[in-house]
Amino acid sequence: MKYKRLLTIVEYLWKYSSKQQPKSIEDILHYLEMKRIEGGLKAVRNDLKFLTSGESFIKVEAAQSGRNQYIDYWIEDRFFEIHELRYMMDAISSARFIS
């Protein structure tokens, strides 16, 4: 379930975020709720910490928002197009030996 949540966060940031339109953690939690994926605030924060640490192949940026005390997130470098990411997600989820 952890990997599904992580991939869904990446999918959301990929589709709906940019440097001009960053997303807050509340936006991400709302999206996970709409997709019916379990994940509390602490779990999502840990996933975002992993994505911003540079250990993942996807470059997620975070910055303090000027309008409030919350941190906003967006994907800076896009290595794949959306349809390519969808193919990879489908392949990983259907391959039993990977998951």
C-alpha cells in the first residue's frame, strides 16, 4: 500500500503541479482521499521527505509558501511524459515479481 500511495502522490504532482502552481500537503491528502488511498498526514510527509531528499529518480522541489507557513511541492524536472509514466505504473503493478 505504501508504494501505491507514493506513486499516486507522484502522479498527482506530475499532472497538477508546477513551479507556478505548487501544491500543498492538504491538496495531496485530498487527492489521496478522492482516490480512496489510505494515508495519514505523517505517512504523506514521510513520502514527500523521501521525494525531496534526492534519493528518488523524480526531482520534487519544496519551498516555504509566502502566503502561509506551509510548504508547497512541485515536480521540477520531468523525465517522462504522462503517458509514459502511466505505462510504467501499469507494468509495475501487474508484474508479480517486482511487487
